[in-house]
Amino acid sequence: MRFDIITIFPEFFGGPLDYGIVRRAREARLVEAHVHDLREFTHDRHRTVDDRPFGGGEGMVMKPEPLFEAVESLLGGGSATERPAGTAIVLLSAAGKPFRQEVARRFAKLERIVLVCGRYEGVDERVAEHLATDEISIGDFVMSGGELPAAMILDAVTRLIPGALGNEDSTVNESFSETEVEAGRSKQVSSLQPNGITQITSHDSRAMNHGILDCPHYTRPPRFREWDVPEVLMGGNHEEIRRWRRKKALEKTQRNRPDLLAGVALSEEDRKLLDELQQRARKGTA
């Protein structure tokens, strides 16, 4: 996997690329990451990358010429519309589609990703229409530029590349894990219920958090100040631990991201656990 980052602040990436999983993946030659100064692809004395918007308005807009030239130069000098297979050109923009885990999984299957960091008031729309394969936002808020979002996407994609984490199961039981068990592992049998919700009738204990948030985690010491680790986690009963984790994962999802529950495959056990949570909530407000 090769990442190319186009930015007017190349020094920004000295930190994000040199720590943690991304650094280890680079050292293991699982990924390459190259940072390119957009101003190197300008041709005027002031190395201009932005200009005033047509029609008036606040701020400055990034010009299309340097961005097209930068991408086309990286891809071998051909037209930007003739991209090699397995390559994505990603424009980071507050107006883009949301970056979600399924997008990270799609990107992780590619050979090359070019990340274009927007700045100022925005980027000339012709970049989004004719250069980028994807226009991506990391959330419903506005940042000063695309550098932080680019670093986040690079990290999220890198950790999905086989070998990057060391333990491949690390990506299975976490928030937003894949909703379909990988080939070769036990499958979940699903059926569509009359209410439109998919029900699963078997479990895979190694893929329990599919589509929902991760369960809470605890480590030593067992007692910190006045707060104890839940007793069930220290009891050694694996079935009780599994059920507790699932219940807590559902509880956290219901509290922090209830929208996720609408699209997740729920087992009969999940429904019972959610009923227990709802009954407890009603008692708490009574």
C-alpha cells in the first residue's frame, strides 16, 4: 500500500508518520507514505495555490491547476481521468461523504491512495468533479485544513492491512467491526424478520461486536480510588464474560450511537439484553 499526501504544510506529517502502528508498518515495508508540497507544482514567483472565488464571497479557494499537476505527476504524467486500477484519489473536504469503517475497509484493499488536503475556504469544485475518486469528510464539523483528516484516514486504513497490527483478531472485536464474518471462520445464519430487522441465530465469539461499538475494557489495578473492576471479569466464567461484554457493548451503542442499532443484525439474545436495558432505564426514571 502506498500513500501520497498532497499538502501546503508537509512538515505537519513529521509526527503522525513516525509513531505507533503507522511507523511500524512503514518499517516493516507494509506501507509507504510520501508527503508532497503542493507549492512545488506551481509556476509563478509567489508559488500561489489559491485565489479569490468567482461570484464574490469570503475567503480564498484552492486553485485546480497545481492539484491536477501534482496528482498527474505522481501517477506518471498521464491524464487525471486515466487512473491506474487500485488507486483512489481522496479529497478531504467538509462537504464530502462521511468516512466510516466500511470506507476504511474498501481503501485497505487498494494499492495506492492519494490524499489531497484542502485548505482555506475550499477547493475548486473541478477537483472534486474530475480529479478525485472520493470526496471525504471525517465528521459534521469544519476544520482549518485536510491534514489532520488525512492522518486519521492513513492510520485507520493502515491498521486494516494484514500484518500491521501483529494480531489479526485485533480488528475483529472492536467498534464498527465488519458485519460479515471473514471467510474461513464460523458463519452467522441470518433471516429477515417481519419487522425488517435481521436476526442472527448463531454466534461467533470472536466477532461479537459487528456493527456496534466496542464493550468497555479494564486492566490492573482491580480497584482504583473508589472504582472497582466489574466482578464478572475476574470470575473466570467465559460465557458470563461474553454475555456481559455483549450487553455492555449494546448499552454503550444505545447510549452513544443509537443510530447504529437500526442497521445491525440482532440475535435473539441481543433483543433480550436490550429489553433488560430498557426495563432498567424505565425503572431508573420511575
